[in-house]
Amino acid sequence: MKWNQRNSDLLMVSVETQILKGKPVADAIKAKLSHEVEVLATQNIIPGLAAILVGDDPASQVYVRSKQKVFEKINCYSETFRLSAETTEAKLLELISSLNVNPKFHGILLQLPLPSYIDSQKVLLAISPEKDVDGFHPINVGYLLSGEPHFIPCTPNGVMKILKHYDIPVSGKHTVIVGRSNIVGKPMFALLVQKFEKGNATVTICHTGTPDIKVHTKQADIIIAAAGIPNLITGDMISEGVDIIDVGINRVNDDSERGYHLTGDVNFDSVLGIANSITPVPGGVGPMTITMLLSNTIQSAKNFI
Ligand code: GUN
């Protein structure tokens, strides 16, 4: 027995919480992908990604830069197309049409969010489903939901790889997803509910329409926190032994030189000693997203052979 002194009401706890780091999982996958890139190179194929960035959202700029770096490190090609925040929908559609037929690119990634005057759904629909390495095109959403995925959205796929790597039991378990975004919450449901090797779970999705999230998180064997709200899940909302995947990467302003720090959707300190395991932020799910993007782009390059 131990005491979690950081909890305001001094909880008695008995669990040594395991920290599920993403880097070892990402490194193992990247080692395999690196070999696949070498094989493709012998056939003069270099997997190529076109990343489109509209506007100057600081977080999106960081993501796109990191994507470019990781692609180059593994000898893949990545080019970023930067459009101003005033770009018209027509210009964006024109760019996508040209990338759809450009053989240099096997994947097209449209960094979200887009400026509010652009209809995201309409633009995502214009990306060729064969190059939709984000898995956001309605055709690929449909394939995933029907249990025969072509491209699996990167962050949810990364979460599944973490569950597999750390041997967290999923089949028959009650998984509670907090957040219903198209990027994480909904595809996460579509993966966990399938009769896949890692899947076959009972899945609950909580969202802003859920009157009391705690009622559900208390019953969870696994919590996937993907609401984009810092510290939403606290120690008093969970039961002992739960496995927690924290997908949130929230910028919280502070007095540091950088002006902010990153925080997950889970109040990390308050769940220590209660949860069986948790992914840290940063360093948990984060490193997985780009790795799975790399994986989808390499898969796409092979599909084009
Ligand atoms: N914005 C936040 N996450 C993502 C992602 O996985 N893909 C894209 N395209 N945009 C995002």
C-alpha cells in the first residue's frame, strides 16, 4: 500500500503505475519501415508525401516540420505546400487536383484545422482515396467502419500499436473513449469494436453531450482520453487498475521562455498509483502519429507498383 500525496484528499493506493512511452514502439516500427524503404529504393521507388499547410497555426507548423524531418531521416520524400490563410477554396482544390496525378507523391496530407471559411469535408473529398494517407476520405472512413481498412487514421492506429506493444488486454474489455472527433474518437471506436486481433472491445464514447463522464470512466478497463481539454480526467474519475491512453496534446500558457508547456487530457499526477498504466504527454502517443503516417505512405507507394 502507498499514499498518493498529490491527491487533495490523500488517497490510499496500491498500484505501481507503468509509464507507456511511445518512443520504443515508434523506433521498433521505424526499423521495419526503414528496411521496406531500402527494398523500394532498389526498384527506384521513393515513398513521397505532399503535406499541405493553410495559414499559420503555430501547432500545425510544428507538426508539418516534424513530419518533413522524420520522412527525410528514413530516406523518404516529403514536400510541404504552404498556402496563406487567405487562400481560396478553389486554389486549394486546384493544388489537390495536381497532387492527385503527380507520381512523385504517394500520399497527400491536408493539415487540419483549416481556416473556418474553407469547407473541410469538401476539400477532404477532393483528395484521391488512393493517396489519402490520413484515412479521412469518406471512402476510407467507410472501409474502416466495415472492418476492411485501407488507410487507418494515424493517431488511432498509433494507439492500437501501443496497446499491442505493451500487451494490454483489449478483447472483451470495457473501453471508454472521451472525445468524438473525426481524427481520433470516431476512428478509435471503429478499430476497438472490430473483431481484430487487437479489438473486440465493448466501447463507450463520451462527449460534450454526456451529462456525467465520471459515471463511465469509473467503469472503464481502458480509457482513451481524446477531448483536447487539459486535465479533464482526474484521479477521482477512475478505478484502480485502469489502463489510460492520453491522446491530448494541449498547449497551456506559462511563464517559461517558450511561453507554454504541453499537457495531456489526463491529470497525470492524480492518476499515479491508481491506474495500471498511462501514456505520458509529451512522449506517449505523440511519437506514434508520424510513424503511422510514414507507414501509410510506404503502404501507398507499394500499392502503386
Ligand atoms: N491535425 C491534428 N491531427 C491531425 C492529423 O492526424 N492529420 C491531419 N491532417 N491534421 C491533423
